[in-house]
Amino acid sequence: MADVPPEMMTRGRPAVQGFTDDEFLYRRFHPDHLDGNEIAIEAVELPDMSVNRSRFGPPGWLLLEEDYEDWGVLAFRVRDIPPKREVWHEGVVAYALEPRHVPLRNNYPHSEIWILRDGIRIVRKDGANPGNLHLLDPDFHLRWRECIVLASHIVIRPGERGASAP
Amino acid sequence: MNTEKGAPVEELTEAAGDWPKWFARLDGFAELEEGWNGYSAPAPEPASLSAARAFLAVMRQADYPPTRLAPSAMGGVGITRRQGGRKVYVEFYNDGTAHALFSSGQAGMHTRPVPGDPDGARAFLAEMRAYLDG
């Protein structure tokens, strides 16, 4: 792995849960996850999609590892989720999408997009934890991943690694 | 998708002779490992690969090829047919079920489950054609 910039390290800093609507969220993608000029929906996952927040670092930090030097980075704004607003699905189920700052030791900007249904966080199977993905309606799931695709733009094209913010 | 990170992707076209390549590409997804997308994506499991293969066979019968075939960050496999400003994306999940997105971008979208039986898959394909070609 390339040297991690000192400012990328968490070093005891706490998570900061304040997100502004204009803040960008970055996610790296494999070169094969371009479908023409559009990000392919296969690149987007919910719930708990990992992203980096622009408040604490540039998109190029996602490509520092040698394995990712030919990959790209997409960006969308926090307001595209949309955060902290209940989204009524078929008029009966209340979902909410929420960005959460989840710093990692070597990646302070790391965050996740959580989904809550009627206030209960939806999580995927993880080891012995069976998760509760059954609470996530497939229709809602596909629609919101497509909404994120439509709201996204490419800030670093595959093979053009850089470190500038959009 | 090649299992080797960053490897080039072979271009596939709609030529009838490309059918073996579509199937070979799908079979290649069995080699993927958890985290293949640079995050924590599960690898496609036999149930999703088998369901995707059955649907690909229905597409071949109808000589109606996909424009894209790729593993999904959700686990499983996605088959896309894009035409004009529209696309139909069918996602085959690792539990063996499948769901489809019909999208014309900002103009609108809808979804529906995809039947697993051959007759249901053929009926679904007819619906897909009507949406894309209509």
C-alpha cells in the first residue's frame, strides 16, 4: 500500500455526524463498472454502502492502494440520498437513508449509507449475524440504487488517478 | 469482469457468435472472491449463477442478447439490456431470486420480480422486449 497521508489517519479523532446537503460522497469503482458513460448499477450497493466524505479528504485517497490505481471514483451529494427524510414506499413502509461517519484507522473520511425501516437499521448477513435484509423491499432497493446512479458523476475516470476535489 | 483487478474487459457484441462468450463470462464469475469490488461485496454463489444461466439461455433462444453482464456489489449477477435511452436490469441474487428494474433514467422507472420457471422467464422477456423495442 502507498503511504497513507497523515491527515487520512484517524489518530483518535471522533466521528462527526454532521453532513451538509452539498457535501460530496465518493466511492471507487472497477473500470468494468462503467456502462457506456454511466456508472453501472452493479457498482452501487445498499445498505451500508462504503463511501468517503469530501469534508475530510479528496477522492484520490480512495485509489492510493496499488490494487486500485486503474480504478475510478464516482461522486454524489448528500442531498441526493436524500438524508434524514422518511421515504414512503407504496404508501405503507417508511424508509430512511442516512449517511454515517464511520472512521477507519487508516481512513478517517470513511462513511456508510445506512437504511432504516420504521427506525430499525437494515443490515446484511455478516458472519454469524443473519442480518435482516428481508426488511428491504426489492423494489425500493433497486429504485434507490438507480437514483444514486442517476445522481452520480465521475470525478476520476479509470486510469486517470488524481487527488482533486470536484 | 476479470478476477484480476484492473484487467481489461473483453468487448462483447450482439453478434450471434458471441453467445458462447456470454456464457463463458458468466462462468468466470464463479472465480470471484468476497471483496472483489474493492469493498465487501459477496462473491456470486451457485444459486445466482444458475438462475442467471437459465435466463441467459432463454435470451439465447429468443436471439435477444444482453448488452452487459457483470457481478453485482450486492452479491449475485446482473444482466442488462440497454436500447436507446432505456434499460432493463435483471439482478439475480445469491438466494436464487431475481428482480428487474425497467428504467428510462429521469423519465421514470419501475420494477418487478422475475419468475424462475422457463415459461415465466419467456413471458418476462416478452415484456422486456415490449419496453425496450416498443
